[in-house]
Amino acid sequence: MELKMKNCPFCGGRATLRTHNRTIINHETKRNCYVRCMECDAHGKRFIEGDSQTERMIARMSAVDAWNTRDGKNENIYIGG
């Protein structure tokens, strides 16, 4: 399944889905995912990926949905690194 992301609401740049092993919960490193603008580094809300393929896909779809939701306030999108 291809996840389509809108361009950045701040600069119009191309966005990409990123994943990182940086979130620590109960002394375990968990993968998290988020959408980031390739131009200005604005990024969306981070979501923890679960252990199953289904949980990973749900987290990734949630990250894209948070990025794509534009309510005029861009409350789910943050400026800078």
C-alpha cells in the first residue's frame, strides 16, 4: 500500500515518511515513525510502531493522516528539527 503525503504546509516542499529506533519504553527501544518535510524539516506527530506488520502499518498510516490533516492551525505539524 502506497501512502500519499501532502506537500509541506509551510514551504510547499516534498514530505517523506521516516522511521527511527529512538523511543524508549520500559527500557526497550521502540521504532517510531513520522512525516518530515525534505526542505524545511517541519515534521508531524510521532507514532510508536508495534511488533506486528499490522501494528507498523497502522502507525505509519496514522503518521501520514496526522500530516495530511489541515485544519488551518496545523496543530499536528511542528517547525524545525
